[in-house]
Amino acid sequence: MAGAIATAMLIAWPAFAQDSRLSLADRVTRLEQQAQSRDGGGVGMVNQMSQMQAQLRQLQGQIEELQHQLQQLDDKSKAQYIDLDSRLSRIEQGGAGNAGAAAGAGAAASGATAGAAAANTSAGQATPASAGSTAPLSAADNETAQAAYGVAFKAIRDGDYVAAAREFRAFVEQYPNHPLAPNAWYWLGESYYVTTNYPVALDAFKQVVSQFPDSEKAPDALLKVGFTELELKHEADGKATLTSVVAKYPGTNAAQLAQERLRRLQRGNNG
């Protein structure tokens, strides 16, 4: 019996050993495949991280560019609107009353001018024309003009720049010599400036400077001429205009804004 069992084990052992070796080989193969799979996954992970890092760098560059653009817009807005609220408030508080007084004074002055013109004519002298002279207006006409200006002014105060441009344009065409004409030209320029129609804005601001050099809007208008020239990439002209604002209107808000813009331009050129 013992011999039979030994003989059976001797016969079965090679098959058992072969099965064990095959199982071990399979296991080794499986482990190698798993290792390769893990290595492949590691390479894929590295590639993904590299791609993510590249995308992150790209996004950071875009963020920096956007921040730069926002800073430029912020600087532009500050330069553009620092005086806007104060001017709007001042005109809202006293502009209408001053306009009425100015219109009455203008009518009286026009009457005196007409008398002087008649005297000069009888004496054979010519009366020089003045682009900024005030045409005589009746009380009804002056009331109509102030109402028209009020409509235009409300539009720009409400941010309806298209309507404001239309109404101010109509005002300066209908009342070219009204006491509020320089204001109307100025706000007409602002309406176009805000909507980046810089060539038309430049023309409107220049109308104030050329036709009404003694008006209270002249310093602001000359300032905006300089700003608009800079927006049109006429840097030399813009700098020269801003420098003239500082020299011509020292101590004014317009001069301070001009100096600040010139300093920023200088810093930008040095940076």
C-alpha cells in the first residue's frame, strides 16, 4: 500500500510542479502588465499636469492683460468724469437761474449794441461782428430755449447720450448765440466723447474754445480737446494742449486734471 501511494505521488508531482510554474508565470505576467499599466497611467498623469500648467500660465497671462486693460479704463474714466459730477451738480443748482439772468442781460446788451451799431453806421463806421454775442430774445423765446436745454441736459444726466447729442445739436443750431450755447457745445462734445466718437467730440470741444473763449466752459473744453487728441493717438498734440491748459488756466480744476494726465503720461513713458 505504501509503495502504491509513493508511486502515485511520483506520477502526480511533475504535473503539480508544472501547474505551479504556469500559475507563477501567469502571476508574473499579470504583475508586469499591472506595472506597465501603472507606468502608463503615471505618464498620462504627468502629461495632464503639464497641459494644466500650460493652461494655467495662459490664463494668468490673460488675467494680467485684462487687469492692465481695466486699469487703463479706470484711468480714462477718472480723467473723464472727475469733473463731470461736480459740473453737473453746479449747473443743476444754479445753471438755469444764471441762464435766465444772462439772457436778460444779453438782451439788454444787445439793445445797447444795436444802438451803438446804429450810431456807428450813421457815423460811417463798421461794427465788428462777434461770434459769441447774444442775440435779443423775448421772455417767451428764452423760456423755450431753457426748456430745450433742460431736455438735453436731462438726457445726458440720465446717460442717454444719443438723445443728449441730438438735443444739444438742435439747441446750438437753433440758439447759436444763447448764453447757454457754450455749455451746450461742451455737453455735445461730452455726449460724443463718452460714446468714443472722438473726431466729432473734438470738433464740439473746439467750438467752445474758438467761439466762446471767455466762457466758463472754455478751460474744461480745452482740457477735453487735449484728452480727445490723446484718444485719437495724437500724443504730441494732446500733450501740447494739456500744457497750454496748465499755463492758460492756472489754479483751475481743468489745470489740475491736465497736470495729473501729463504726469501719468510721463510715468507711462518712463515705465
